[in-house]
Amino acid sequence: MQYLRMNIVVTGGAGFIGSHLCDRLLKEGNRIFCVDNFSSGSKNNISHLLDSSHFTLIEHDIVEPLFIEEKIDQIYNLACPASPVYYQNIPIRTVEINVIGTLNMLGLAHKHGATLLQASTSEVYGDPKVHPQSETYLGSVNPTGPRACYDEGKRCAETLCFDYIRKRNLDVKVVRIFNTYGPRMAIDDGRVVSNFVVQALKGDVLHIDGDGSQTRSFCYVDDLLSGMVAMMGTSSDFHGPVNLGNPDEYTIDTFADKVIALTESQSTKEYTDNFRIDDPMQRCPDITLAKNELHWEPTISLEAGLSQTISYFKGVL
Ligand code: NAD
Ligand code: UDP
């Protein structure tokens, strides 16, 4: 009989990152409870897991309280739309998911004495005035702008996590995830990686917001998962927040060139004036803390990660 190591809840388990996390934790011999309401995720991402006796799908909205009878050891709280286009369409709901949803998952963790890992984000730094961003930088978020539902929602979720540590003695880990990409990103969710790869594969024009001088640093999903799992496994007196991302930084313009080259596409670039309000102009993680505390750093190059992603989208198209 196979030894099952832990009972683990993954909220947002049918999403891009969550489904890869379910794969990995299942492969490591754990029992997984995947909680998702399929608002931005897809059953296709987890269809290969549905027959496993160690995988349970719970179709549930985390804004509602969740009760699980089996003893839970760990909770990865990922449920939340991540694409700016998507979450700005449902801003009030996005706040609810981050605040009420996180509160519900902290309550579930408390009931079970489980460790909870909160998927926070580089967006807590807003449009940063410090570069690269380290965890000591407190950020520059516009609380009334269209990104605030996500940025302030995630900031409040961090607040709740640290109040549960202080007041309820819960073991909570907070990771601040920087732009992550890979197979199973939703084809139409509007993020730059999926948009550019799909446009290039179709031979369509790549639409660059503004002049493309804004920067992002892209982390391949497998690298991110190693960081998340390492953080979950750290001693109970380290809670973060800790940045997880790839410090290799590109302008969006250069990134478009990379995608065109790697897809061997004839696509051209077009600069549009629909510059996104409060769009961070420079984003790059300082990962010194992750290196020191988790002995973690990304190992997968943009070329290698993009090749995997391009193959995936070729299949989808
Ligand atoms: P995603 O949209 O692919 O996945 C989110 C999942 O959560 C989806 O399956 C969705 O259906 C589910 N979900 C949303 N609201 C829910 C609710 N109320 N109840 C239950 N399930 C719900 O996004 P992703 O890129 O996989 O992001 C996962 C997490 O990582 C998010 O919390 C996001 O904020 C965080 N994050 C991602 C990135 C990135 O670059 N991908 C960067 C920073 C932070
Ligand atoms: N972007 C772009 N064209 C697109 C999609 C995004 O130029 O089709 C830009 C966007 O304005 C932002 C950056 O790419 O400056 C990253 O956007 P994304 O939606 O991936 O996520 P963000 O990092 O802003 O959360």
C-alpha cells in the first residue's frame, strides 16, 4: 500500500499555477483536495487527475465557508483571478475573494491546525519607486485606482495572515509571486505571455500597450512551484513575506521580440495608446531572502520556459 504523506487543500487548484501544484503534490504521494469554482480556471487543467483516488475535486466558492471532515495538514490558498483584464472586470468580487475568501481559508486552517501558504503578489508593491523590489519595501499602491481591488485585496489578505500568526498562533507562510508563465495559462485571459504567444502563433499583430518600455521579470511555473513547496516546508518561525520570481528583467518591447523569434513568426509589433492605468513601470524581484531562507532560485531560462509554453499553445490552437 502506498504511504500517503499529507492531506493538502489547494484552492484555485484548477487554475494555471494551482493545477501544476496539484500535479506536483500528488506525485509526491500526498492526498489533494482541489477547491475551485472554475471562474477563471478550467476542468481541462485537472481532467487527468480526476480518476486518482488521492485527488478530490470540491467545486466551491471560497467566499463561502468551507468544511472538510478529513484532517487537513496544509492549505495552499491560490483562489483568485490573476489577470488584470479579468479582475478589473469583477473588482468588488476580487476584494471579496481576497478578504472574505482568505479569512475563510485561515479559519479552515485554524480549525485543522494546518499550515496555510498564501499566494500573494508583486502587486503589493504597486507601481514601485524602489528597484528591484525587496520585501522591506512597503510599496506604492493607488488605493482608489482600477488595480486596487487586487493590490489592496492582496495586501489586506497579507494583513489577515499576519494577524492570524500573532493572535491565533497559526503557522502561515506568505509568498509574493512575480509574473509567472507556462502551459495551462488561459488562452484568453489577457496576460502578456499568453497574448503575445497566441498572437505570434496566429501570425497576428502583437499589441504593445504604450511604448513597451515597462518591464517585467518572468518566472517559469516549475521554478515557482519549487519555491512555494520549499516555503511550505520551512520551520514554523519563518512566515515571510518572501519574493518568488525570476530576476531576469525585460522590457515588454524586448519580450515581444523574443516571442516572435522563438515562434519563428512573421508577426509585427503595434504600439497602442491604451496604456493601463497604474501599470507598474518596472518590476523585478530581489530574491536575496528566498536564496538565504529557502536556498531557492529559478533555474529555467526564458528561452527554455517559453519553448514549453509555445508548444502548449500550439496544441491548444
Ligand atoms: P488563475 O486565474 O489561472 O487561477 C486562479 C484559480 O482560482 C482559477 O482556477 C479560478 O477558477 C479559481 N478561483 C477564483 N476565484 C475563486 C473562488 N472565489 N473560489 C474558488 N476558486 C476560485 O490564476 P493563476 O495565475 O494560476 O494565479 C494563482 C494565484 O497566484 C492567484 O492567487 C494569483 O493572485 C497569484 N499570483 C499569480 C501570478 C502569476 O503571474 N500567475 C502572479 C502573482 C500572484
Ligand atoms: N501588455 C501588453 N500587451 C498585451 C498584454 C499586456 O503590452 O497584450 C503589457 C501590460 O500593459 C503590462 C505588461 O504587459 O505592462 C504585463 O501585463 P500582464 O497583463 O501580463 O500582467 P501584469 O504584470 O501587469 O500583472
